[in-house]
Amino acid sequence: MGEIRKWKIIYYETIKGKVPVRDFINSVTYRQKAKVFQWLEYLEEKGAQLPRPFADILEDGIHELRIKLAGDQNRVLYFFCYRDFIVLTHHFIKKTDKVPKKEIKTAKKYRADFLSRYSEKEIRREYNGNI
């Protein structure tokens, strides 16, 4: 039998040490954290195969994890890299029909920064769930 592939999630960290998705998770209630972690577990298991309503692709390799918390449409943007990794860039609350271009631009900026600072070899060597 084939082994089930499990993706590895990385929380993007800015050059100044800010971790936007961790900050979001730390800002919600215990019950909401449980739901966020459940959605992240689905993402780890399914990766690009995670269907709507859980996730969707936006543009240029940027995806959204769609989490409803206390009536708010929360979105965590992310991208795939180096065959095994999902990098969570940031969070926002969606208040319009479409994802604001500003949020997609932020995710692309964070992706470019991440890829400029970390090679595949470094990520594989460093990855212990701490990045």
C-alpha cells in the first residue's frame, strides 16, 4: 500500500520576525483555534486537492483557506513550494464578494521574500515544525 502524503505547513515570518498567521491564531478564542487547526489539518492532508468550501485558488499560485468564525469570513492565504511545503502568508477577514487585490499582492510579496531567503535545501534541513 502507498503511503499517504502529508504536506508540511510553514508559517511565513517577516524579516522583522512577525508571523501574521500565528498572530491571527493567537487572537481567537480556544474554540475558534480548534476549528482553525482542524482546517489546517485538512490542508496538510489534502494539499492542492482540498476542495471548496475549504479552500480555493485565487491567482498565480496563491490559494485561500476559507474559515468561517463567529460569522466572519476569515481567509488564510498560502502557496505551495518545494514539493512538500505549504507556506501560510497572512490572514484577513473577507468583507466583499471578491478577495481584495491588495491581499493577493501581499501574499505574492511574502512569497517572493520567503523564496529569496530560503532555498529548498535550507527548508528541508531546518524544518522541524518550527518555521
